[in-house]
Amino acid sequence: MKFLILITTLTLLFSGCGSSKKMVVAEKKALPVWYMNPPISNASDLYAVGEGQSREGAISDALSMMASTLSVSISSDFNSKSVVKEGRVNSSQATYINKVQSRVEKIRISNYELQHSQSIGYKKYIVLVKSNKQKLFSSMKQELDQKFYLIDERKKSLINLNAIKKASKYRIFVDELSSVENSLIVMHVLNNSFNGQEYLEKSQAVESEFQTILSNLTFSISSNDVASNLKSTISKGLSANKLRLKNSSGRNHFNIHLNSHINRANSYGFTLARSSIDITIKDYRGSVIGSNKLNIVGQSTSGFAQARENVAYKLNEMIKKDGISKVIGLKI
């Protein structure tokens, strides 16, 4: 009996090894005709294909492609989708030029139809989208009208704000309108009888109002003795952003006060200046409207005075990298 049990066990063991599972390799799906040879855009409709890790991503890719075809008049540095051979199976390759892509991202196509959608592998989707030119033009015009209307409404709430806060709000308006010129070009492509001069003038008016607010701002800089060598650095940062330095008073004048404490130390042959800098901005009434605290370690092999100057140098590099507004803690 023991011998029979042993034989049976060995037989089952070897038969189990012999029937191990084979790895199944999924064959790539052939791309459909509507993707390989999509409909050609015509006088009334636009077509574009896209791909992505999700259906939403593929749609976004297709809409970017569609917007790019409308932006050809802006720049010719755009490479469209090309089809390459990969063995017996077709695959697609998308190439974008950053200069055009950055402009494309500012154009939002919200009026479109999803014609086809298909999964062609793990996290791989392809789509075909269509957009009627007239409907797209109407939707873009409606969005522009809405944008300017909302900005006009938000302006009404700025009357009682100080000049700094007003400038900060206007900078947001200017950023929101940065894509207007590009949108107008696209809208003209969709409807060549369209004249966007009115919108362009409205956008330029907002920019002009913003620059007027900035030009009326004045700043003065004060400090304790330890921070006196940092005043010129802050002054240079303000001037680089076209902000005026002037000993003045009134609603449009602001004072930046620097208060620094420095501890001296030595490490591996270097003299260190461990600096703690408090920055406070006050309006004409003495109310604090912005502040920041910086910890900068200056170093030198030539002594403490040079280590202190290294603090000023590092502060200057910080302003170049992050901008004067962020460094002093004030949104302008």
C-alpha cells in the first residue's frame, strides 16, 4: 500500500508540473478605419483624432489637435499626428512643438461631438471628435462676452480697496484676458466676417487701467541698522518690476520695513552670518498689509563683513528666482 501511494503521489506531482499554465500574450488590436483615415475637416465641420490613457485624456488630446489646426495662422511650428508601422500592427505617434502647444492650451473648445471611442489596449484609448464651426464660433463668442461681463462686475467691488489690493485684482483680470488675442484669431478663422476689434480694445483697456494703478504706487524702504545693507537689494527688486521708490504719503504710498538679526558663527574655515529677516509692509494709515520672514545664512572665507554681504547677494538671487512680491510677502 505504501508503495502504491508513493507511485500515485509521484505521478500526480509530475503530471501537475507538465500542465503548468502558459503565458498568454494579448495581440495588439488593429486601429479602426475612422482613426487611420479620419474625416477631413471641411467648410462647416472640424474633425480630429486623439489618444490617451483614458477616454477623457484622448478627448483632450483630440481637442488640442483641433485647436492646433485652427492656430496654423499663428505659427507653422506644429507637427501633426503621423502614422508609423510597428511590425504588422499600425500604431500612432503624436508630436507637439512647445511654442504652439502653450498657445493651444489657452484655447478651450467646449462645443464638440464625440463620434467614436475605442479601447485598443491597457490604458490606451482613441477617439474621433467633431465640432461644427458655426456652433464653435458662437460658443467662443459667448464665453468672451461672459468673461468681460464678469470682469466689469468684479471691478465694482474694488472701489474701497487700497491700491495694492486693487493692483492684485487687476493682475488677475489681465491674466484671464491673456488668451483673448489668440481666441480672436481662431474666431476669425471660423468666421472670416468676424471683426474682433471691440474685444481687443476692451482687453487693452483693462491692461491700461492696471498699468495706471501700478504707476501711481509709491514705496519707501526703512530698516534697522543690521538690515541697512539689504535696502538696496529690495529697491532694485522693486525697480525691476516698474514700482516707484519715493518719499511720499497718501493712499497710494506704502512703506517696507526690514528688521534683521544676525548671529556670527564659524564652520570648516568659513565665517557664517546667520540672518533672520522680518519684512513688514504698511499702508498710509500704518496698517500691516503684507509681511514675510526669511532665514538666510551668508558665508565667506574673508570675514564677517563679507559674510553679511553674502546675505544680500542670496536675497537678490531669491528675488530673481521667486519675484519681489513673493519675497516681501505682498501680492501685486
